[in-house]
Amino acid sequence: MSEFYPDHLDPPLDVCVSCAQPRDHCECMNNITCPHCNGKRRLYAFWDGVRPEDSGSGYVDCSTCKGNGSISQAHMDRITEGERRRNDRVSRGVSLNEEARKFGITPAQLSALERGKQ
């Protein structure tokens, strides 16, 4: 049992979800452990709804690796580049809104780029 996941929720970590091959024989290029879930595939999350009965918590698939536990090199490169750009923007003291306006995109689009989502 891991610190965050009960035994019955731990997915098998030795098989790629995308191609169903053992990870060491995976040919789908998803061979880098997801930096968000650390290869666990699922995270414990909390959510708020408009009504109290719509709020809750539970295990959800990782949004970075889509529950696969690993990502491609290209995706990892996007994450690394996004972190670099965000660190540069923050070090210059520029807000997300200001930087987005400078590039002619929405703050949501810039945020997604900085998180490696696009």
C-alpha cells in the first residue's frame, strides 16, 4: 500500500495502458514517468459544486498523463518549456494577464502553455 493509494486502488504499474505491453517493451513512446502523479495514474482530488451535494472527493485519473502513468518525450518537453517560460515571466514581475495580452492570447491559453497542456 502506498502513502496515497489503498492497495485495491493501485493500478498495475508494470503495464502501459496505451499499448498493454510491459513498460520495458512499450512501443507507444509513453515511456517517461508522469511528473504530476509520479506514475501512480490516479490522484486524490476535492471538488466543489454549486450545491453541497455536488461537492466531494475521490480518486480521479491524472489529468497530465490521462491515467496512463507515463507521458511522451514531446509532452515532457512541453512541460519543461512551459515551466521555463513561467519562471522567466515571474522573475520579470509580469502577471499572467499582462503576458497574455502582450501575445494576443487569453490568460487561460497562456496558463495551459505554461503547464505544458498545449
